[in-house]
Amino acid sequence: MAGFFGGKDKYTRPGPGISKSEAEKTGLSRYFDILGRRIWKIITVNFIYFLFSIIPLMLMAMVCNVSITWTASTVMSSEELREWINNGGTMAVAIAALLIYANCGGGPAACGLINVLRKYVSDTHAWAWQDFWDGFKTNLKYGIVAYIIDLFAALVLILNFGYYNSQQGLVSALLLGLVVLVAFLWSMMHVYIYPIMTSFELRLRDVYKNSFIMVIAKLPQTLGAFVLGFMFSFAVIAFGAATPYLMFLIPVILFGLCEYTRLSIVYPLMVKYMADPAGKADTFGEAVFNDDREH
């Protein structure tokens, strides 16, 4: 079991690494090179994350069930609503919950996942279980608060979308567009929220402030990271829904590969624009790397 969960045994200890004389790879070459060498570790930490995600996923499913069902009831009769639920509505709620969870993260568990993957993206060693647990427990309080905020945000945004979508007139159309814009911006901020929380020592409000600034300042890269992560997660979840035997991809690779892809794009930006060369000072406020603080 020690080897499977990244324990410190003779089979999983760090190797000699890459020769300094070897040219450093960049871009897609680096992405696939690290992925090829770390794929089994990414699968391992994905499975750990999935186990820690059971309760958060249930909570997100409950929020989606309440909000989506109410939204559907605003445009359907009671009989039509029952028919919708019996003919795929339940599956739609589950897919929505998984998509939100995969792209917005799962509180302390997301911090554990990212604490491992950010080291892989930097091509440094990480123990799948030990570093996951370290990220989880170090960011437990902020992670729980952030996830409660996400549950509330999902509820409010979906309910508002349903309400304004059922109304007529220009004002309702404008407010509907505003809800969609806020939801999109909020989702893109999650490309940074948990990575910043995990990587820097910041107050929670500064985590959100820096996430917003990074989205605006690096919009093309952020949009690319968000779209790639969303497309990958949607494809895996859709294939799993259409072909049940592919559901195994969710506990095996969904979250790990989605977040690894996003971090490959945005983590170097965080290191470059949020920290000085010594990795101590945050550009937008006081911060230190979590690796430098005592646990």
C-alpha cells in the first residue's frame, strides 16, 4: 500500500532526476513529458481526491437538485416536471454537479490535489499521499469556508438564472446576461483560487482578490486554461453518462488530469507575477510560499 499511495519505500523514492545538461523542455513538449513520467502518480492522487470528494460531491448534488429542479418548475407544469425528472432530469442534475465540482474544486480536498500537482507541474518530487494530506490539513479552515461560499454561489446563480430566464422584457434579458457573466467570471476565478490558497500564505479575502486580478490581467491564458479544463471534464462526464463502463474514468483520471492541464498554464504565471525571485513577496499583498512556512 505504501508504494500505491506514494509512501517512502525503496520503490517510490526520488530518482536521479534530469541531467542539468539536458535542454529544458517548454510548452506542449514539457506538458506531455511530465505527464508521461507522472501519469501513475496523477492517477493515484486523483483516486485519493475522489475518496475525499464523496461528501462534497453529495452536497453539490443537493444544491444542484434544489436549484435546477426549481428552475425547471418555472417553465414546466407539475406533470411535465415529473416526466422530465423520470426521463433524464436526475442525470442532468448529476452531470451539472460533477461539472461544477470538477471545474470549481472541492474545498480542502482541492488544496490537497493541487499541492501535489503544482509540484509535478514544476517537475519537482511529491509524495501522492503525504503531500495531498499536507495540503488538505494546512488549508482545512479556508478550504471549508471557500467550499461553503461555492455552494451558496451555485445556488444563487442557478436560481437567478432560472428566474430571469422565465421573465420577459429587456430588463430581465440584461439581468440574465449579467448573471451569466458573473457565473463565467466566478468559474474562471477558480482556475486560481485553490492554487493561490495552497501556494501562498494569504488571508481568504486576499485569495479571492488575487484570483480576480489574475483573471483580468491574464485573461487569454486564464480563458484557455478554463476552456481546456471544462472541455476535458465535459467529455469524460458525457462519455461516462452515455457509456456506463467509462464511468471508471471519473475516479481514475478526471480531476487529476483536468487540474494538471490548468496548472500547466497558470502556475508559472502565478510564480512569475505573484512572487519575487526569492519566492517571498506577493505582488498584490503580503504572502509567502506555503512551502516556506512551518506546518
